[in-house]
Amino acid sequence: MRRCPRCGHPTRADRMVKGFGRDCAAQLGLIGNSIDTGHEGPDLLDVLDELGEDACDGADRPADR
């Protein structure tokens, strides 16, 4: 048993992911913890390509003038 450096809970050494317990590793994004939902259609990355560069250039912020 080893202690997770993030939360301090004892974890079996063979269950650790890059030195962290499984819960902490999932919270840190070291392992995937989502399932495939079968989503069809555009996602956020597809929409970002359509926005363009002029979405926010700072000219509309009066405090930054």
C-alpha cells in the first residue's frame, strides 16, 4: 500500500496511475472516465472552426481603452 500524494488515501501500488490513486488520476485527467454516448453531429471543436478570429478583438471593452 502506498499513499496517494494528492489525497493521502492508501492505495494498492498496482492500482496507482502515474503515482496517484485512481480517483485522483481521473480528476487530474490522467485517465479517461467517460463513456461513448453515441453523439452525432458537430461538437465544440467543430463549432470553434466556424467562429473566426474576429469574435473578440478587445475593441469592445471600454475599460481597456
